[in-house]
Amino acid sequence: MSLPTVLIVDDDPALLDVLPETLHFSLPMARIDTCSSPYQALDTLRHTPYDLLISDVRMPGMDGLTFLSHAKSLSHDTTCLIMTGIGDRGLALDALDSGAFDFILKPFDRRELRESVKVALRCHALREKRSRYRSRLRHLSAQYTRLHAIYHFRDRPNFEQFRSDTARRALNHSYDLLEATMAYYETAVETTRRRIDVLESCLQHTTIRLEALEQQARDRALNRLLIHTV
């Protein structure tokens, strides 16, 4: 399992010093990089994928929602957290609707920040796991189709339709070879089918866990907005 990678984007040098220290407390093995502008961050994302992006919603030169859109287009698998002030309720909602996983209110509470980052990285890991399951499932399904076709090929030949004795003998020889290996293919088909069933179950379970975590994060974010609005 690879170590988590985090990119923090903010034009405030003091925050770029404090945030990595805060996150290293709960993620001591994580790689945490910083950028002081959205343009620098986009250039970094073009060359380096990150598990988690933490960005201010208001930065000189590019607003946070535009930056979020560009960042997602460059690294669509990256999970995004947005930092926003208490007065930016509308921007926070827009960010959530634009694909941000959660938002962090400034001045941030360290415990709340660590919890948001922890949940975001957990969801990212589940998305990667789901992607691996889907890729493996496609591979096994294609393998199953090929094996199934080979296994049932023995039901197709009608050798008498060939007038040439040479052709019939060649086909009979091929058919005999196929019959000799049929037990292997039968086992392979059943084994692959069982593996597909297991993967489908794992994929369904992972998807349910991921959707539940994402919904909980969104509900928690909306409740946080309501609390600070009242």
C-alpha cells in the first residue's frame, strides 16, 4: 500500500508552514507538498498525481472554483478539500457541487482538519480499490468469455461437411487435442467464474462503503455551514 500524498495550495506563507506540521502529526509518513499559487499548483499536478488536494477558495489570479475545475481535469482521481472563511458560505456550497469532497473553515480547528483529511484519504483509498476491482473484473470477464468459447467449441464441428479427407483428418486431430484439454478448460472456466463472483461482491461492498462515507462527509459539511451561519 502506497503512502498518502497531499498537495496544499494557499497564498498565505504562514498557513503553508502550519498546515503541513499539523497534518504530519496524524500522518507522519505522508508526503506533503505546498504551492503558493494556483498556477504553480496546476503545473505541479500536470507532472505529479496526488491523493489529496487542499486549496484555499480565494487566491490572487484565479478563483477557487476555476482552480478546482482545472485541477480535477488534470488529476480526476485526486480528492479535493477546500479551505474557506466563515463568510464564504455560498462559495463552499458551490465547491461541494463542483466536486470538492469537503471544506475546512478558516481559522481551522486542528482536530476537525485532521478528521476531514483522514476521511478524505480513506475515501480516496476506497475509490482506488474500487477502480482496481473494476479493472480486474473486466480482465476476468474477458478471460471467462475466451475460456467459455474454447470449452464449448467442441459442440460446433460438423466434419462431414468437408469433402477433403485431409481437411477432415486435420479437424479430427484438432478436435482430439481439444478434447484432451477439455477438463483443464472446464476447471479454468469454473475457477474464473468463482473469482468473478468474489470480485463482484467485493466491488459492491466497497461501493456501498464509499457512498456512505461520501454522504456522511457531505452531511457533516452542510451541518457545519448551518452551525456557522446561525
